[in-house]
Amino acid sequence: MYKTYASPIPITINFDATVSSFGGVGTSFFMNFFEKYIRLNCSHNVDSIKHTDTPPLTHKLKFKAIYIYGDPIEAVVSIFMRKYHGLHSQYMLCNYPKIQPILKNETLESYLDLGEDKFKMEAHFHKWFDTSRHYPILFLKYEKIWDFLPEIFDFLEIEQKHIKDFPPRRKRNSSLNQLSENTIDRLNNMYGKFAKELETKPPFLIHQPTIKQYPLTLFQLPLSLIQHRHMIHPQLTFSTFFPKIYSSLKSFQKHE
């Protein structure tokens, strides 16, 4: 149902871990805290990892990733309330060149009028959840982050004494109480089924690695070159620019 090989990003920077999500689930605040203790990807998504739709590739043996998810309806409302919908849909549609991103002046109501999901959150989640890497991936529900702080700190190998400095739980700005009944109904029509599916997922789940480390040759292209080409042609993917390496990656994964 979902494409497993969706142009995974090769990491050549010496990160300790990466944090990614489909957006609107507190990823930035989470990263802003933990980047004080470990080396993470860019919280402003300059490296295109924060919202990549597949787990990134790395040749590092000691590496971890966290994927944050939450109620997709709340997430969409949050993205629109922060007026981030235009740019965010560009990130989320980078592997869907035939779909036009949401316009900057679009409202939540006019977006729902289109009747088309332009964030692809369900596919984004499954491309992470159904993909294996040679490193562990923690799937973490945003609403339950504060209930699992000791486990999160253990996963990232950060001393427990810093838990007291973690930002306190606060009420989300994306309150559905501010929306009309009609808007809520249409949000449920578009994202309700996916929201119910996510309710069945464990709030804290570590997917242990099931495949071997990737060959070092997959990471010998400068990341700056990949980023530069992506900025020039944002709707073209890693597989478009480097088809031979991408083909090698697919072949390697399929034989694991």
C-alpha cells in the first residue's frame, strides 16, 4: 500500500540521533531541548531530515532515531494556526511531484474544501513504521511524552538528572473548540480513520534493528551537493539525482 523506498536521505554528518515527524506534534520543542545534550539533525529542517518520509540512512553503528506522532487532526489544525501550512506541505509532498502544495494564503476551511490530503500524514507514518534500518527507532506519541521521560532519556543515553529541566506539559494551541462543527466533521472525514488507527499504537515503542549496516559507499556523496540540488529542484528526489546509488540501496535492502 505504501512505497517503502521513498528516497531515503543519506546522513554524512556525525549525528548521535535524528528526530522526525509528520509535523504539528511538538517536534521543534522536543529537539530544542535534547540538542543541548546530543548531536541532532536541524530543528529548522535545513538538512531535510526533520520531516523526511523514510528513516535516514547512515553508516554509523551507534545511531538512533525518534519518530514523533500524534493526533493528525490536532496536528493539521496546529500547522494552520501557526500559518506554516504552505511550507510544510512542500516538505511533505517532496515525493509527490504531481500534487500542488497548499497555497500560503489558504485557510483551513478552503483547504478542506479541496477534499485532498496534501500532507500525506498517513503514508508518512507508515513509511517509517513499516521500514527497517540497522539502528533502533523509537516511535513516540506526542501526547504521552511526559509519561515516558525516564525511558526517553535512557534511549538517548542522557543522564536522568536532566529530566527536571524538561519543559512542563502545556495545553495545545490547536484547540478544536475554536472550530465550527462543520470544520470538525470535514477534518474527521479526511483524517478520522488515521486518527483511530494511531490510537491503537503503543505510545512508546522501540523498533529494534532487523537488517545489517549499510555499505559505506552509499554515503560518500557530499551532503552539501545533495542539499544544493534539492534546493534548486525541491520536487526532485535523491533517486532522481543519483539513480545508480538509489538502485543499489534498493537491491541491498531487498536481499536482507
